[in-house]
Amino acid sequence: MDYLYFRDADGNKYGYPVEVSKDFVEKKGLIELTPSEVEDLLNPKPKATAESLKQQVTEKRWLVETGGITLQSGEVIATGIDDQNRITSVVTNAERAGLQEVDFKSATGWSRIRIEQVQAIAAAVAMHVQACFSAERMHHEAIDAIDVQAIGRRVAAREASGGPAQHVPPL
């Protein structure tokens, strides 16, 4: 059986068989849902949980962390995990080898720079990475402070007491 979906002035949603009369719909003051509203109604997105929110935060941190940085000089430094490791390796090995300058390839091209400049780049990358993790931790702690289950209980109680509800026929 096919259904048409409507909402009333309070936002409550209803599904009626296609055969329902237009007079009935008009008397009830119902407004037909748009195709995207019907899609959202029939295929709701999963409810956010603390863990799903934290996962989103972690994914965002990774994107920012590995997205690179731009130095004051305008030089763009890649900050992917391999890039971070390579910069650290250059600093350590150049010092051991007694090198004063190294050929350095940034995202914007080649240059010959002093080891002190590589150390400054390494420090900038380390500060960037640490700022990303600090922001992620702050967001995780904020999410932990939210009692997601209590919010869910309040929403369920509101719906049980006649608040906005979803009146959708079984498929």
C-alpha cells in the first residue's frame, strides 16, 4: 500500500494511504511533506551518541593535523604522519652527521636551509600537532560532560507527554 505523508501545524507527521480524500487532508489542515522530508522521515539518520560525536571530532582532528601548515614566510609544510617523521629524522640525523645545511623539500618546493631552520619547522609542526590533539581532547571532555542518555530520556518523555511525535504507518 502506498502512502502520502503530511505534517500538521505543530510539526507532527502523519502517513495516510494514497486513497485518502483531499477533503480529509484539508479539514485536518495538513501540509504534504516534500520528497526530502519524506526521505528523512522514512530513513532517519542514526541518533548521535557520545562515541559517534567523539569519532567525528577525532576525524576532524586528523584532517586538520595532517592538512599542513603555512609558515610566516608563506612556505607550506606538509604535516602528514610521514612528513612529521621525516622532519624529525632530518633534525636528528643532520645533527649527528654535523650538517649545517640540508636540502629541504616543502609542499611549495625545494630550498637549501640551515639546520636551525629545520629545527624551527619541526617545532612549528610539533606545536601544530599538539594544538590539534589539545583541541580534540577538549572536545572529547565536553562531550563526556554531556549526559546523552539523560537528553534521550527527556526527549522520550516529551514525546510520551504529547510533544512532537512521529505518526508514521509501518512499511
